[in-house]
Amino acid sequence: MSRCLLAVPLVAVSACGNQAEELSDVVLARHVHTDLYDAYPGIPSPAADRVVFADFAAGARSLTVYDVATGVGRLLTTTPAERFRVTWSPDGSRVVYVDRRAEHHGVWTLDPATGQESRIVDPGDARVDHPRLLPDGTVTALRHAGDDTAWVAYAPGLDDTTVLVESAEGWAAPVRSPDGRSVAFLQVAGGYRADLAVSEIATGETRPLAADFRFGWDSRVEWSPTGDALYLAAAGPDDSLLVGWRVPLDGSPAERLTHDDHDVLAVTPLADGRVALSVYHTRTAVGLVPVTGGEPTDATTSGSTSAFLPSWRPDGGALAFSSHGPPSEGNPGSVYTVAVDPATGLAAADPFRVPLEGFQGYAMGARFSPDGERLAFYGRSFEDGRVTVYTVPAAGGTPTAVLSFVNGEPYSAPEWSADGAALFYSRNDGFGPFQVWRVDISTGATEQVTTGVLGALQPSVSPDGRTLAVTMRNAAIEVVVLAAGSAGANPDPNQERR
């Protein structure tokens, strides 16, 4: 898949006076993001010649590496794994990460040229997190053993460890300074809140730098190549979005690295002194498309940024859809129905959990058939994360599988055709935008319905059966190298310091 090159203009003030000059950021790579809820950053190699992205596909965190010169991205991982904390080796020859699966837990590397994965640290019964591969092959990481947490170093090729910091409770994202004398880390205060601090490895003397940062899904801290500052992406006390930060070690105020009105997921200093931001772009809208196929047309206002789950009014004269709000907490993984009094629009009984005999997995997105006798739903397997479309009698019973597909998160619900003979559903194959497909229930034959560069999710059929309403989703993560002179702009006087 080719990336889309964009230049985002920034206005920077010349150091020699008040004359303003327009500078342009450089987009290293742009990755279509398939996970609706969790956004993980793209991380450039030290030389900025490649960028790695972690994304959700087939129930596993997969890795895609883009070549910056050609713009071509390759999905390099093909086996299920829970790949997290993705970084690069110092020479840029390997991707480094943690596999969280119990049977393969440890620190792994990926060769971006061949796709070969190798485990370089097996922690045994302990858990490791936030690994960093040093130039001599040593791996530093947080090691959790029972109730004890330490920051340790694994020698190359050995599972023996050297304890660098014995008591590291509440630490996150530790990273050694370029001169090897200090460690920067986040001291978690609760939830996604943490303070930034630096500790001398030899003496244990700790110096707080900034307080009360809020983090996203993937917290990380980076040193500048010269060791005079730290970089991170986080929200300050008064921020609604995650922003980039440069925190000097000399006590100067923390400085913002802004990039429009988007979340910044990671800040990565490059070997040549530039700074790259991983910027999250997302917008969802409700679109309309004939059931015979085509590219959806946006039916919501251009200012809308979050509109999804369309639902038709019975007469077909209006649409309802959801907007904003976090994902539901504690997904029960079950299908429920509830009787409703048409006169009042209120529930007439308690919710009923539909028995799904012999089914093992998360059931979601149930829809009644046109005659009300059956339900269609997505079932996500506990074992491998694959999604299967099922039908089942509305009163419950043994589900009948209609088809399965690779990606483990359709973020949608299967939709019946007006005659009840087919189902519409959203899918992708772990790469690129979701599209709406149709499956004939009796034969299992499938065909793609929607096309276009925007994703199409959550299909809803109009009462006359002629038109589909869909959620149109445009989501991607761009890794942007800041224009010269823009790094360190806009200091935040309100950032609390100790």
C-alpha cells in the first residue's frame, strides 16, 4: 500500500527577528489504522528510513514496516502474537518488542528485510515490559516477579540478569541515557496519570522533572541524542488532546511540540537531530450507498468528527446514529434481547440473555431478521480471535456459522437484506480500510459491496431494501518530521514542575 504524502505548513518565527517564514513538516509514512478504539503509534527508525506500525488484525497485534523512500508498507508478521512496546534497535536493523502471550512471553526482534522473528529474552516465570536494546546487545526492561518490580539488564544471549534498580514499583517506560549514567522513567500516580523523573543509576538519586501527565494507550519516553532533554507524548493537566513535549534537563520549562488539533501518540528524536511525531487522524461519518454497490456519500455535516452506528427509522425517512462517547466498559460478550412497549417506547421486561449452545467466544452486534424469527451476530473466537457471522433462533439455540473472516474487530453488526436471504457485514484482511460485503446465507457466496479509500462500517439497510447506510471512517496514523525551527515551540507556563 502506498502512503499519501502530505506537507502540513507550520509558521515559525525566525531567530534573527520577527519575520515569519512558512515551513513544512515531512510525512515519513501514513498507515491506515484498523483498530477503532486503541491507537498505537508509528515509530521511525533512527535514520528515518523505515517506520513500523503495530495494528490489530486476526486477534493479534501485527507489525507493518514502511519503506520511507518508496512509500510501500509490508505486513511482516503472519503468526498470532500480542506484540507491544515496539521500538527499534540502535542501528535500525531490527524491530524490538514484547510478546505478551504466556507461552511465548519475552523480548523479540523482527528483521524488517525478511520478516524473521526471534526471541532474545526469555524471562521464565517473570514478566517483562518496556524493553530497550542497547548497542552492545544488552536488553534493559522492567521485570515483574510476583510483587517485586525491578529494572534489569539481560546480557546478550543470556537469560541471567543484572539488577540496575532494585525497587521500581510504579515505574513505566524506563530508558537509559545516552551516556549510560541515568534512567528516565514515568512514576505512575494512578490510572493514566504519571510524573516524569530521572534517576542516577549508580547512586539512586532521583530528580523529578514534570508532574501530572496523562498518557494514551502506549506510554514511552525518549532521550535526545545529546542527553540534554527528554521527549514524550502526553496531555498536561489542562489538555484534552495528547501533545508532544520536550522536557529539558536543566530545569527550563517543558516545551510543547504542537501539530494541529490531533492527538500526538509518540515523539521520536532522530539521529540527525530532527524530531518525529506520530499523529493520529480520525473521523467517522454516516454515508449512504445503493445496495448494488458504489462509494458512500457523506450524509452528515462536514463539521462532524464522530458519527457511527446508523439505524433506519421504520418509514425510511430518517437516520439515527451514535456520536462520540468511549467504548462500552466491560463487554459482556453475550447477546441480549429486551421486550419494548410500542406505546411508551420503554422496556416491558428485563433483558433476556439469549442462550448460544456450544458457542465459545464473544458474541456481539445482534440484529433481528426481517420476520423477527432469527438473530444474526458476530462471534469472536477466544482461541484465535477470528470473527464468524452466525445466525440463531431469536429464542436461542445452537448458532449456525455462515462465514468467517480474518480481522478480529469488525466494529459493527451483521445486517439482514430485506428478504432475509443475505447478510451485509464489514471486514478487512488486516490491512487497509474496512469495506461492506454481502454473503448469501444458503450458499455462502460473498461479494464486495462498497469501494473507495474511506472505510465503510456498520451497514444498515433501508426498509425498502434498496439503500445501505454505512459509517464512513477515515483513520490513519502519520509519522511527521517537524520542520526546522518548530521543535520546542510554545512553552507551556502552566505545566506543573517540582
